[in-house]
Amino acid sequence: MFMRSMLFVPADSPRKIEKGLGSGADAIILDLEDSVAASAKEAARGIVRGVIADIAGRKADVLPRIYVRVNALDTGLTAGDLKALEGLKVDGIMLPKSEGAASVRRLSAMIGAIEPAEHRGETRITVVATESAKALFGLGSYESAGPRLEGLSWGAEDLRTDIGARDNRGADGRHTEPFRLARSLCLFGAVAAGVQPIDSVFPNFRDEAGLRLECDEALRDGFTGKLAIHPAQVPIINEMFTPSPEELARAQAIVDAFARAGDAGVIGLDGEMLDRPHLVHAQRLLARAGR
């Protein structure tokens, strides 16, 4: 399932969680990591457990997918985060500071120990895959991460700290070269692994024009969704990452034309010569729209 928007919500704030549930996001991420102070993590786990148990009684068709961002594997907190979810159905876990397929396999085994028997294997994993210099060298490994892996995203703030950069954006507001490299490698790693590439957050939630520009650049380059940090960003992200009726009609026309042509490698459509890459692109666009 493609997720256009994934909204981070502090796990220790029931009010913000409820607002997130009604935001229109395709997924909300109950954040037990950066949004929660160390002294509040245990209480936040209890809130998350209560929220997920409550959601189980609501109509699924009016709710976003529910993800939980756990603390990184090297913190010693991940097992406790997952223990709070034992026996509950959760759509997915977001793993920060992943370093490659081995991180995902380790987390997957931990999820298997707390997952309800009737939903065995259903919990998916999305990782933030660029938060250290070391992590960049693991981006080619995710193809072997296993069937739970659903998406790769990237982050600039922790990477900035790790490499000692003064900033991660230039005067024009765009990411500087080291971070654009991380972004590109994340895109390539996700596509190579056959999972969804999800663009990072745009931190200035009041800058609608800047968000639209960053969404447009992400779409241009191949990302199919974006992380959000505020409910106000969700409608714009959803709009930008929803294929237009014209795009869908064109894609369907390409798929239909190839179907009529049988086993042709090249076809003509509306005066344009199209080959197999055009067909694959059209099929992927239709898949994003659930067609």
C-alpha cells in the first residue's frame, strides 16, 4: 500500500494523537523517539498502548494506518517499546538510525515475539536509513531485509550531527550536497529493494510554498510519499502525491495500447513512440492509485 503522507505525532500527547487521527494522513507515526523526553518514555508507552487498543474498536475505513516509531536499536529501549505493543495489531514500526538489512532483520525478529498470533507477519517496517555516515554504506543491502520491509525514508538532522556539518540547508532553503547525496542514495536503495521511497520532512510547517516545491522535486525524482511533522502539511502532501486524472488517463491509455499490441516492444500512441520503460512507469503510476 502506497502512503502519500506519514505524520509524526508525539506519543506522549493524547490530544495531538487524536488530532493526527483526523488529519487525513495515510499513516500516523506515534513517536516514542525524538518527540518524547527520556523521563516521559514509559508513560508514553502506556499512552500508545491505550490508543491502539481504543483504535481497534473504531471503523478501519475512516482511520489512517498506525505506525509506532521505536527508539533506535543501540539505545537499549527498543525491546521495551515493543513490549508495550505486545498482543496488539499495529500496521507498522518505524525504525530510526537503521544501518542496513541486518537492522531490519533484527527488528523483525523482535516484532515476531510480540505480534498477535492471528496477525503473524503482518506488521510492516519502514526505516529512516540515512541518519549516520555508516548508514549510507548499507543502503544497497535492503533487498535482503525480508518481507516486512515496506519503505525507506531519509533524515538530515541526525546525519548533520554525525558528520559535523554546520547546517544541512543552504541560503536558498534547499539541502546542501552531502544531504542531497543521502536523499538520492535512499531513493536508489528503496527502488533496488522494491519498497516505497518516502521523502523526508519539511521542517517549516508555515511555509506552504516551500513544502509544495519540495514535494514537486521529490515527485520529479521518484519519491512516492513524504513525511510530515504537522497536520497542516498533510493536505498539501496528499494533493501533491495523488496522481491527477490526466496522469491516470494517460497511464491507462499506455497500458491499454500495449495490451492491444500483444508482445510488442515499441508502440506508437498519439504520435509518440513508446517502449517498455514507458509501460512500466504507467503501471507503477496506476498502482499508486490502487488500480
